[in-house]
Amino acid sequence: QLKYVLVVGVTGGGDEGKGTMIRNTIGMVSGLPPDCKCHYVVCNNEEGHRVEMMHCWEKFCAIISSMPQTGPEGFEGNLRKFFRLWVEDTKNMRLGEVGGKVKQLDPGLLSRLSGKTTLDKIKKQYSWGSFGAALDKLQVAIDALYEDLSTNYNKFTPMTPQLDFVRDWIPPDRKITSLRMHFTSRAKPMEDERNIMVQHVAVGTWYYKVPEDAHASQWLELRQDAREMIYSQADDESDGRRKVPLRSSHGKAGGLNF
């Protein structure tokens, strides 16, 4: 009777970097139920607003896209089998080993976190070695994540502050799995902390305007035209458009609302 199942993992900067996100996402994807009749949605909510986190997420999704469809269990069966092993390789990793304060990953941890160790195991334990060339794309995708995690680990570039960054992943063929993936990072404009945090638009608040006849599907598009409320700006809504704060809630709770 469910329309979808949504699992959300939040990263907010500080001690939460790429390794934390990948570890958590492996766990979330591994929860994909067998024979799921509704969409199983995994959403990474990046409150740190960092470019490299999004690129790392895209490389992770490339691994999912590269799962072989060979064998009796097909794409989703192979996906669940791979992630069942992968989560066992990564579930006990601590922040002190993969967190945001780590400068360089231990080589053994890097192999496990990137999926290299899991691929070696599954070839032996489940005879994936017989898949041959069907594993070539998966190997390339795992190598790309390995390279990403081994280069400039936890060195980040801020995204354009006033813009949202949203990415979606859908399977190569929509019918082969119920899994869907999303990356969301809401706008994080520079706002003076001395201003009172309010639910309406005040001076110093970044906001966007919403027409009375706007549809919910236009929401992300309308947020792209954000601006800052300044003293000399007339505070009226005579044009029929409501002012809405870009960040009406702060912290991780606000990210979950987004």
C-alpha cells in the first residue's frame, strides 16, 4: 500500500566528509527490500554545500548503474548481493577512520570503502568471476570512486552560496529496480548571524518570490532567482508574489525539511 519508502542521510560539515557519506549510503542502499513493489528512495542531504561531495555521490551512483544484469537474479538481485557484502566491509568504520578530520585514508580502509575488496570477495564467494566482461564497467566505476577517495580527501570547494544543488539517479532501465537516488544541497547564502532568525523575510535575509498561481513543480526553479533583502528595497508584495525565505529553518532539521 506504500507509494514509496524514503531513507535520508544527512551530512553537515565538521566531522562528516566524503567517507562518512559513502559509508552511510552503502548502508542505506543495502536496506533495499527484496521484491519491493514501491520506489525505495535513498536521499543524501548535504548541508555542508560542498562541490566535491556531489561529485563523489555521482561516482557512487555510477557503481550502481554498472551492476551486471548477468545471472538468474538480474540487476536488482546482483545489486542487493553486492551491497550485502559491501555493508559488512564498511559498517564498523568510525569517524576517526573515515571522518572529516582524516587527511588520508588507510589503504585497507580505502579498498573496502571504494568497493574494491567487495568485488574481489564476490568473485570468489558467488562465482562472479565467471561473469567475465560483464564486470568491466563495474570495475571502472569502482576504480573511479577509489581515485576520488584517495585524492585530496576531505578538501572541499564551497558551492555557489545562493543556489540549490539537486541531482537525481534513476536506473538505466526503470523496470529493473525500485531503487531511486537523490542528492540535495539547499542554498547556503552568507547571512549576518546578528540578524534574528525569523520565519518571514527580514533585512539581511535571502528570499525568493512565489506567484499566487505557482505550481509545486516550479519550486526549485523559483528558488534559483534568490536575492537578499536590503534596507533600501521596498517591502511590498503588490505584484502578487509572496516573499519566501531561502532558508526558513537552519541546521540539519532545515535540511530535512528541504
